[in-house]
Amino acid sequence: MSKLLVVEASPRGEYSISRNLATRFVADWKVAHPAGEVVERDLAKADLPYVNLPWLGASLTPIEAHTPEMKEVLTVSNELVDELLAADHIAISTPVYNYNIPANLKSYVDHIVRKGRTLGATGEGLVSGKKCTVLMASGGVYTEGSPIQDRDIATMYLRLILKVIGIEEVTFIAAGGSKVVDLRQQSREDFLAQFVPAIAAAAKA
């Protein structure tokens, strides 16, 4: 049975373009995988703890040497890693803030990049055989040919970090120019419609 993990970062609820993209993706994925399971991780509600000194000490200690206190510190991180490793396809839904991913998604990344779990002893990625679809909304347009393409830090960072842990089959659906919805120059439905074919293709892959 296929399993989809959906990680959502936007705090804007139903008004979020990235969440609307994710909703469409999940619907299409369910059609393509009728017996599949969907697991949702809403980072806007999770309030993930940021990395601190005890967390670093525990994460850098070999798993077999963990004390009960270290295991407690890494409880959330282990839960997130377990979700990731159990999934066949990961969908990351995120807005772009100041050219990069929001803080809650960066915190999520810090929790799942773990020596001994998603990284090997020499830094090799251990998360293999999985697909990832990134559903990204941004006010600016950063696709090829854009005069501000070099500011597309969010895409570069996510592609890099996913490759680091071993996920190389990554599809980006970039909903750039979404500010037209906030400015009421285009309806949300009309704006989202242009990404329907790409979402359907990614969900069936």
C-alpha cells in the first residue's frame, strides 16, 4: 500500500495558495492510489521546538549510546523521521517568505536531517527510493527567464537538502506571482487552475 506524507507550512489556512495546491494534489493522489494512505503533518499547528544545546548533544551521540534523557529530547524528531521513512511519496506545501522557506519548515528540516537515521556515518543520504513533490507559492516569479531567478533560494535549498538525505526524484510546482490573488487582480480559483495539469501529473507519478 502506497503512503503519502503531506507536510504543510502556511499559517493562512483556506486562504493559502500552497495549501490549496496541496489539497488538489492529495485529491489527485487518492484517485491514482485508491488503496493508499495519507498522513498529514501541519507545521502551522505543530509548534516544533527549535534545535537547542540538549538536542544537538543527543543528535550527535550514537543512537546506541543514548541516555533516557537524550531519547526524551529527540522524541519529536524521531516521530518526524519515522513518518518520513514510512512514506513512499512526500508532498511539501510551503509559501516563500523573503525568498526562502518559513521558519517552521526550516525547523522541520533540522529535525529530519539526522546522523544515524537519514544520514550515514560519512554523510551519505539514507532516504532512498522515495519521491517528493514541492508545492510552492510565492508573490514573486522565480522561474527560468525571470529577472529575479537568482533569488530563488527556497527551491535551491529544498532541492539540496532533499538530495543530502537521499531524495533525488523531486518535482517542483512553483505558483509564482500569487500576489495577484491578494491584490484581487485574479480570483484564487482562476490562479490555481493554471497548475492543475502539473499537479495531476505529479500525483500520478
